Amino acid sequence: METTQLPHAARAASPTRRPGRPESWAAWLIVAILGVFGAGGKAVAAEVPDTMEQRLMGCAACHGVHGEGVAYNQFYPRLSGKSADYLYHQLKAFKDGQRRYTQMVYLVRFMDDAYMREVADYYARQAPHYEPPASTEGIAPAVLQRGQALVEQGDAQLGVPACAACHGTRLEGRDPAIPRLVGMSRSYLTAQLGGWKNGARQAVAPDCMHEVVDRLSTADIEAVGIWIASRPGSDTLQAEPASATQKLPLVCGSMQQ
Amino acid sequence: MSKSSKRYWLWPLLAIVLAGLIVAAWLFVRQGGLPTLIASRVGSGSPVNLKDPALIARGRYLALAGDCVACHTVPRGDLYAGGLEFVTPFGTLYSTNITPDKNNGIGSWTADDFWRVMHYGVSPRGFLYPAFPFTNFTNLSREDSDAIFAYLMSRPASSQPNSQNRMPFPFNMRFAVLGWRMLYFRPAEFRPDPSQGAEWNRGKYLVDGLGHCNMCHSGRGPLASLPASRYLSGGEVVGQGWYGPALNQEGLAQWSVEDIAALLRTGVSPKGAAYGPMADAVFHSLQYLTATDAKAIATYVKTVPTKEPPELVSIAVNAAETEQLMAEGEALYRKECADCHQPNGEGSGLAYPPLAGNGSVTAGNSMNVIRIIQAGAVAPSTDGNPRPYSMPPFGQRLTDREIAALATYIRRSWGNRASAVSPAQVAKYHGVPL
């Protein structure tokens, strides 16, 4: 436990920046008197908990304390319960410039590997939280069918495997490095797919997500985002284990790190 | 008009031209003289064995202290292979490959060539732009220059090609740099001040030389020069949207030598934490300083006389508006900030720095306060503080007015007496790269 004694009296007695000003003398005199009384009464101790929750308050502003997301903006991805390796690879990608979201790059730029691992493990340990399934009201049936087909079967003609082939039959992710898709917002999903397509988001070569998304039209990307966002999550849904015997359709660099 | 009266008018003209030439020649000599044009006029140092492991080890430490890596390496790029982009008011520059590659690096250089770069700011390719801190590195001893060269030459070579600078006329002419040099550069040799102790002198040598602290912590003059009158008096970091607070007697009055040394080596201290470009400096360079060198730097900067403060860049806020912002700011502070920074602005130990009496908060220029409320912060991971605490960004959730109110409250409470911050000032930092 890290405990910090706040030195009220000591600070009050320290020199002011401009001791010549009468009003500053008066102000410091009052502070000094208060400080002496404060110290005479009870020492004030501010305890900062030595927990990852506390250390990662900076992340909580957008991702929630446990990676559950925030109500005021659905764009920020939910991190809770995602595969640890996946989360670690993302932190590293922000740090190394493969992912370019300015705010994230700024915050992780001077973290070392060990700390990024610890941060990733923290969110991976948390129980998954899901965005409630998005309504498909008003979406053309053809769009929904196309989305469902791409997610569940892929498109052999385009050479696109099903999302579910790697991300799990219920899109729950696959340990240790394939992220969960169910429970993510449509805006986040389509933004990421667009990023894979135009190169704004990249992964370690062979960059299989780029290969796949490059073959999709923007209409296809929309359809996939709509379909995935409409899928319900559940508290019992766990990422598929790494030992799953099913062979993956593509070789991805981030699976081999 | 007769011939003789024509000649009569010619003489003063000739005299003016002659005087101009004499002044130019004098300035040319002052900026380094012939060695800056002719490589062979640079004196040879005593011969050194570049393969000497002890020399290489010393060079590695000095290269870390000089933070070569921060500018000469891009993320995922080869170490010291250059390519980092610098957007300056004069154009866009790229750092160069300083690995021992013969074609794209410095593999064909001699120790004398390297000394010419460090001491005179002239490479075999010509005059260097002062974005490369040769105005600081000129203070280095020949021995230290040789050690750094030995270390760089011991590194693996990278064939990564250099990127072309994108400088508009007239800054694209390397010779234009000569004009700048004649006005603002004098090669120097560090001379210890006999009236000060060894520790103080070591600190000054590191601060003025390898540390190149004044690149961020001094006010700038015309053409991005660094006038002595603004030495370490605080200044805007060129092209980065951050402010380097004053490193002098006044700015560091409340910091002990131990506080400063702790910030340099761990990124946190009881008086403030490193963020923005300083987090970069700590992460890549300062955390590797020996305890002795960190203490020497701290000892020196605490004695730097306070020079003229840099001119204020503020948008005036009238008294009534200030009062209103203070009231809004106080309510927001209690809700958003007080848990960590405490209701009285004292902070919480090393986890959350104090805001009361914090020079970065109260600097004449309010950009750091605005930016850090907008973007949050994480102190760098260091050996002394491997798992830093963090501050959330607020820019995605609070309005410009709310951020202005918070900044105003923080700058004017608990004995802080800095200027108020207007919403228009906050708006200026939307989209400024972090």
C-alpha cells in the first residue's frame, strides 16, 4: 500500500514566489496559521490505493473503470474480458504507430512492455460487458442478409472467410489474440473495418485483416457492422480457448507474436 | 558633372561596402571561421581507439544523456537510423541516419568529421539546421565527442535512406544557415567556473551541452534563436504545443535538489510529474542518468539567475468574466479533479502532482494546463516508477468553456496567481498534434 502524508505545515512555511507583495504575505500568514492548526489537530493522510483500477483512472474516462465502456459515448471500445494478447498487441500498435488514434498514442507512448502487459491482463481479467444489441429496424432485409452471410459463411467468390471462422461462432473471440466482436458498437466496428481497408489500422505482417477487408466493398463493411452490432452477448459467453482444434483460414502475424 | 566630382561620391560608397565586408568577415570568423567551410581546417584530436570497450561504454552513456535516440529513431525503425519528421515554422525537416552505414549513415566519417558536426554544426554534407542542437553540443569536450562517435560506430549499420527536407525558399538553401550562424552561433568551449564547485560545473556542462535543456525551456528570439537574455526563462516548445517551464531560481524555488533529481530519473516527484515532451526526455534519456549527474543538474539549475520572463500569449479576460469562470471552475474542480489533486490543490504524493505552486500550472503561458486537461497524462514508465498512475483526458467530454473555467480556477487558487484562461484560448488547441 502506498501511503502519502501530506505535509500541510511544511508546505505553508515554504517561501512564496514573490515574497515582496503585501497581499501574498497576508495570504501566506493565514495559510501558515491554518496549517499549524491543521497539523496540531490531526495529520491528514491521502491514501492512493495501489490497485490497477486506481492506476488506470486515465483509461476509465473513455473505457470505464473495468473496461465496460462509458454511457456518454458508445464509440469507445469495451475492453473487459477481451483476449489479453489482443489487448497487448493494440497497446503496442498505438505505441509503435501502427494504430493512429492520437489520444491513445499520446497516453501509451511512454509505457514500457511490462506495464502494457499488466494493463492488458487487467482488462482481460474483467467480466465481459456488452453493448445491448442494436435495433435493425429500418435496415433493408438485403443488407441484413448480406451482413449475416459474410459473418457466418464469408464469400468464397471474393476469397473472404467468415468472421466467425476466426472470431468464434458467436463472435466471442478466441484466446489468446483474436478479439471478441459481439457487444461492440456499430460505429466502432465500421470505423475499424474502414481503417483496415484504407491502411489507417495495421497489424504485424502478414496483416490478414487488411487482406480480408480489402476485398470488401464499403457497402459490405456497413452490412457486417450492422449485423455484428445486432448480435446479443451474454454473461456466460467466454472466448474460445486456444486449444480449439479448428484450423484458422488465414495466417495472421499477430497470432505468431 | 566632372569626372572628379563622380569619384568624390564613389569614396563613401566604397567605404560602406568595405565596412560591410569587414563586419561580414568578422561575423564569419565568430561563427567558426574557416573550419566551417573547409573540413581539413578542423584540428585533429589525439588519436583514439574507436574499438575500446570502455570508450564505447562511456559514449553509450553520453548518447543517452544527449537523448540522440528521441530524434534519430522513428517508431519501429532501426535504432539511430533517423527519419523523424520535424514540422517547424520554417519548413519540415527529417532527422538523419547516424548508424555506421557507409552510404546512408555516418560510416565513412572520421572522429574529426563528427567533432566538426558537434562543435561547429557542419557535417560533410554542409551546414546543419539549428534544429540539431549544435548550439548546445558545441560545449562538449573533444573526449566526449569521440566517445559518442565510438559508440555510434559500434552499433549495427542500417541502410535506411534519409528523407528529403521540405523547406521553402530561402530556408532550403543551406547557405542561408550561414547567415543565421553569423548572427546567432558562436562555437564555445566549456570552461568551468572556478568560483563554483565540481558538482555545479558538471551540472552546467550537462544542461548547456548534451542535455540541450534550453531548446525547450528558454524563450526564443528572432528566427528561432535562443538569446542569452531568455536563458532557461521558460518557453514554448517549437512546433509541439507545449510549454517548457522556467528552470531558474524563481521557477524552481519550491523544488529541492532531490525533487528535481527524482523527476529527472523517475518521471515523478513530490512537486510535479513529467508529461508531454518532458515525459519523452525522461523515458528515452534522463532516467538513465547516474544519481550523481542528476543531482549535478539539479544543483546547477536551481542557481540559474531569473531572466526576463517570456512575452505572454494570452487573450485578455475581464474581471467579471474571470469571476464567473472561477465560480464555474470551482464546482467542476470539486466534481472532476479534487479526488486526486485534493480540494486544496496539494495533490496526492507521487501519484497525483500538486497544482498549488506548480510552475507548469502558473506559467505565464497557459498552454500546458489547457492541454493536460484536454488530453490527460501518464507519467513515463521508469525503473523508479514502472507502473505510473494516470490522469484522464477531459477534452472528449467537457466543453471549451468548462475547460477554460477549470484552467482559470487551477491557475488562480491556493496562492496561484496566474492569468485567467478564456474559452477562445482553449479552442486554439483543437487538433494540435499531441
